[in-house]
Amino acid sequence: MQKYNPQKIEKKWQKEWYSSGDFVAKNTSKKPKFYLLDEFPYPSGDGLHVGHCRPYIGLDIIARKRRMEGFNVLYPMGWDAFGLPTENYAIKTGVHPTVATAKNTKNFKRQMNLLGLSFDWSREINTTDPKYYKWTQWIFIKLFENGLAYKEKMAINWCPSCKTGLANEEVINGNCERCGTKVEKKEKSQWLIKITKYADRLIEDLKNVDYPARVKDQQINWIGRSEGINIDYQIENSKKFISVFTTRPDTNFGATFLVVAPDSKFVKENVELFPEKEKVKAYVKESLAKPEIDRTAEGKKKTGVPTGWSAINNLNGKKMPIYVGDFVLGQFGTGCVVGVPGHDLRDFEFAKAMGLEIIRVVVGPDGDTSEITDVRQVQEEKGAMINSGFLDGKDIHEATKIIMDHIVEKGWGTKVVNYKLRDWIFSRQHYWGEPIPMIDCPKCGWQTVPEKDLPVELPKVAKYQPTDDGESPLSAIEKFVNTKCPKCDGVAKRETDTMPNWAGSNWYFMRYADPKNNKEFSSEKNLKYWMPVDWYNGGMEHTTLHLLYSRFIFKFLWDIDAVPKEIGNEPYKKRTSHGIILAEGGVKMSKSKGNVINPDDIVKEYGADTLRVYEMFMGPFEQMIPWDAKGIVGARRFLEKVYTLSLKPEARNPKSETNPKLVNELNKTIKKVSEDIEAMKFNTAISAMMSFVNEWQASEIGLDKKDLQKFLAILSPFAPHLTAELGLKEKTWPEYEEVKETTVMMIVSVNGKVRDKMEMKAGLDQSQVEGLVLHAPKIKLWLEGKQVRKIIFVKDKLINIVV
RNA sequence: GCCCAGGUGGUGGAAUGGUAUACACGAAGGACUUAAAAUCCUUUGAGCGUUAGCUCAUGCGGGUUCGACUCCCGCCCUGGGCACCA
């Protein structure tokens, strides 16, 4: 008897597949196209661990099924290789990042091929290849030319450990996304991208894509749209106005003070004029020195100082003192809020801390109209108006509409929409990234590098170390920095900051359509054929980073006709997310904990097909799941069984015939597997095949030649090497016949409790079943002395007698 | 605090209104073997009972329904995201 030897057969078939070009997608085909994509990895020196493999295997199953269904499938892979670990490795060892990257990608590719993944390697891309990042730079230039890239001096998030600025999306709980260091505020001149201009469309167009609800929710939340009104209040004894953003103008009769943020424009412009300017200056200095996280960590404790100025409420002429307080954010709205302490928790706390007046303008729960002295009386979201002149008695929502129109009509303010989303800080002070292709001319200002001079290549340097003063290491290289102005030919300097590591992944999915094009980032013809991506899988951690950024950049390129209009303005039709694999015991796998499982070891011990089946069987694809070193043997045993049973003589004998019961089971299994793969329910697809194999093993005569082909076909996306070895010839996805059962197991219950199961002919109607059931001795026992009140009947399934 | 997902045997999980615990791991017993491994067979939610069988059990408490892991209301816990966003 031959023994299942995966190590031997897997090598053989991989060699065959990768040399034959079986997985190479064609740019023209009579077949319908299907573009399947998983996020490309950062090739770290540690190599792949088993967690990386899960999404690749899952999508590989779909890719293989689609090919069998007659699609021209594009399933590509590449490397998102700019980033800090490689740079840090270069700093430590002096090995150039290009060299380290080449070594790492080679290792990653070896590991991927070890799993038999059906990637089209003819389209392999690398974001650090100058031929690739030429186009990343080109996109930056287009953004600049269209007014969406600008340089501004501002307080940015600064990671003192990585020595670089960070985007808001890269700050997690006040810490650096990469290294966890507490982020500081630092004044720096930075390139920013106006993603906020696309905020509405990034929300609106989610309606047209098939993403999981949690992904849509998170993006919508992150963008944080709020509709409201900017009200201008005149400053007492002055011609100046102060503008305030509010979503609740209905409560404006209850406004008793104004608070401006320490870093707001209003403070910057007027600080010298404040009667209390010394107090204000001291407060501003103190609060800006605090890292943002410390400020919020102090929770609800409100601080502030009066400016000495007051503003006048247009509605009732009331004088409202203006304070500076750091619970107000400088970057949101106008950097200034109107305090309605009776109906906003934060305003209440501020009023209490400063001893300011509190006016009730909304009736509280149970009709409470008393003076507000306690936090629990602060009514925020519902109620009817009171003490508010012409709004009295109205519901707050109705009152909001009325007062908005009133304020606009009177010319006291304008309706506006604000977003939590900020413009994207695009400058990094590191070596290993795309140089920003801009030149600063003392005469002409910022100029783009002409397209013919692209790419601006990273110069060879001896020192990669980022500097403490926040300057990029490139700034020390005079040969790189000093250049000529493309406009006036005068002496000018290059931008020395590089792009964030998200830049290369903004558009990579389009490069796969045309990876070797030297004239365009991707040809119109190929984009029209392949885009949009039909199915994009990736990690939840990218929802408000890469996924949002790349949707934005795609929309921009669509707007400027860099991509054909007919492919639509969303890059990805469907998005799914995989759960990460945890180490045994449910903790994260990490090098420092020493609990990382390397797929190389698993393949060596059990074979790639076993690893593939196990990773798909462990649990739901989208769910986080711990690795179980013992559990994997179940997958191996299953494949062993398939191997042994497939080599049985009847499967080789053309005259043999499968018994009808097993044929029925096979049909049901094909149906289940076909449907489950589409829903990414790989775990239940495998359990159905396991059940089938158990039946197959138990039946005296096994599958015949034809049925064996069908079974191997549905197993092949999961265990492609094994099924190829067992002689799978079928290149199409098998069809199934709908199984009609002749007998059914009728569930008999009394008062909803199962009391018996009776086998009977299928298709009987209620009276026929009643006849059989009501006289059955077991049931009679339950009905004795009781009156039948009602009978519920579900055909071929269940009968419930209510007594 | 807000938004989202989840809570089922010893373990991973299955079942989206109709047989709760499929499939797999582990464990126990048995067969084969000089022995072990591998393989195969049996048992495996808890309790009561000699058996037939009965009762209880899907985080907790209510509700809807002939019937609820599944739907509704109120809690508790775990994970993820956001967080003084006016």
C-alpha cells in the first residue's frame, strides 16, 4: 500500500504549477474576469508566520474555485517594502535597505510557494522599486497640481522614538502606532493632503460597495460628519466677531459663556488685546506643553482662564464672558464653543469649575423645570423647550430647525458641516521612503519635479539615522539637496522629507493590471479590463488607514481622469476581513514572547495541504482564533483517509458504480461546499467533506471513477497537491443534483418538547401524518387525559401537538 | 461615555424560529502488535434511573411564540474601534 507522503508530492506539483504558468492571468480573454486581492505584506526579516497564511489560503481557495468556474482570475502578490524595521536594520548593521529587502522578499516568496498559493508571480511588484515609486511620486505631483497637497507649519504628532511626524490615523490612544511611545506635539512644517475635501463622498459612496457593516461603521465614525451652524457673536465694545460652531442652536437661549481653545486662531490673533493677557499667555503655554494624552487622561476635570472679553448673544442681548479652556479642541470647528451648561455635560462641568451661571432651557425628565444644580439634571438628547422665547413648548429637534433658519435669515450665522477627519500629514523624517518630488525655489516657491526627471531616486547614504532636530537624514546630503529650480533655473533646494509608508499602497492594486508599464502607472486598456477589484480581503486594522486612504486616492485619480470613468469611483467592489491567529493560550504571537509558529515547520512535519486545511478548519475566517498544535492532526488524518480511500480498487475500475445513498451524500456535500466557500465559511465546508469521507469509509463499495473526480474537485481548492496527485483531471467546478429524499424523519413534539421521531414517506400532508402520529403508543401516553387544542405541522419536518 | 462584534461540552467550534452540542481535538475503554507508534471500533454536556426513559443545561433576569442559542426589553462580562468632536 502506498503511503501519503506530502513532502514529496507537494514539491513535485509546485514545480509543475510555477513553471507551467497555470496561474498567470491574461489581459485579454473570452472568459469573464475576476480580480481577487489580498493586502500585500511588508517583508520583514522574520518571515511569514502562520497568521499571515490564513488570508492567503482563504483567497487562494476562492481563486482556485473561480478558475474552475471558468473565470480569468487575477490573484497577484507583491511587497509593500518601505518602512521602519528595514531602516532600523540598516542603521544597526549598515546593510543597505535595498539589500535587506531583496533578501526578505525572496524568503517570503519561498514561504508562499511552499503553501502552493496560486499567485500570478509574473505581476510581482515592489513599492521600493524606483520604477514603481516613480508613479507614487507622480500621484503626489498630481495632488499638488490640483491643490490637494500643501505645506503648512503646524503642531503635529511627533514620535520621539521613531523621530518622525505621524498622521492622526497612526496615533493609537496617544501612542505611536509602530512603537507605542507617547506622542508629543511639535511645531513643524509639513506636507498635508486634503483628504477632508473628500469626506462626504467617502461616506456617501459606501452605499455602493459591499463591505462588512463594521467596516463601514468604523469609517463613518472616523470621518465623523456633523451638521450644524457657525454663529457669529459680536464682541462687547468692539467691531470684532467671534465665530462658534454648534449642532445645538436650539439651546442658545441657555448660553452663558464662550470657551476658546488655547491653540485656536482667535487666541493667536487677539491674545495681546485681552485685558487678562498675562493669565491667558501662562495658561496657553502650560496647556500646549502637555502631551494630548495627559490632557485627556485627566478626564473631566475642567480648567480655564477668563480673557476679560465678553460676547453678546444676538437672541437676547445677554453678555457671555469668553474663556480659554483646553477641553476645547483647536482643530475642530472654529476652535471655539458656546457654553450651554444646562444641557451639555462638559459645559456644565466647566460652569461649575468657574462658577458660571446655569440656565435651564429644556424640560427635564418627569417634567422637571427646577433650577439645574446637579449633573443628573443635565438633559442632553431630548425634551421640550422652555425659557426660550419663541421656541417655548417646541420639541428640541423641531426647535433646532426653526432657530437655524432664524439665525441664517438674520445674518447671524451660516449652516456648516464639520468632520472629525483631519487632513493627512504626509511628511516623514526618514530615509527609507519615497522622496517627496518637490523643489523649493527662493524666487518661485514650491515647484514640482518635472515628469521627465521622475523618479527622484533615494541617494546612497552612509548614515540612515534619523536626527533629533526632526530633519530627514536626506537633508545632510548636499548633492541631493542642492538642485536647480525647474522654472527659473536658479539655485533651489529639494524637499528632504519622505512619504509615509501608506503612500505606496494607495494605488498598487492598479499596478498589478499593468506592472511593467514605463509610460503610465497603468494603461487605460488594462484598467478598463481589470478594475475594479472584485474581492479585496485585508485586516481590520487598516479600516481607517490604508482602506480609507486608497479609496480617497482612487477617487482623486478618477476625478482627474487618470483612471477611466466607466470603472466607477470605488476601487473595491467587495471587502472582507480575516481574523488574526493567536498563539496557544489566546495571546498575540510575537517574536519577543517567543511563541511564533513558523509555517516552514508545519509544512515540514505535516505538509502544506494539512496546514491549508487546518487553518481553514480552525474556526470562522473573520474571527480571531488561537493556534492549537494538537488540532492540526485532525486535518492530517482527514487527508490520509482521502488518500487511502481514493486508491481503493473501485475508484480505479470503470465498471464500478457508487451506491445511491453515497451519491446522495456527495450531491449534498458539493452543494454545501459550493455555498460555504462563497460565504467564506471554510470551516463548515471542511466539516461537510469530513462527514462525507466518514460515510464513504463506512460504505462497502466506495466512489466510482466519475464520482471520485467530483469529490477531488471540491477538495482541490483546499488541498490542491493531494488532489492533483490522486489524479484529478476535472478542471471545472462540479454541478450537483438537488437531492429528493424519499423518507423523512418526522419530529413529533407535544407542547414544543420532542417526544418521538418517526420515519415516514416524504410529502405526506397534515391529516396523513396526524393519523400516523396520534395513534403511536409513545405519543398516546403523552396525550392521555388531555385535550388536543391545536396541531402545528411543518411538512416533512415536524408536528407539534398542543394539549 | 459612544459605536461594533461576541458569550454554547474538558478544548476549537456547529446550528439564524423547528432533533442544541455537527465536525474536529482531547480523554477513557477495546481490537491488532512481543511491545510501542500508526490505524480501526466503542463511549464521552450534567443529574436521576436496572432498563424504557425522565429532568436540567446555549452569560444573567424578564418577554413574544405551539416552539427561542436564534426575535424583543433590561442587565453582566469579554474583544475591537473611537473618545472633551461642541
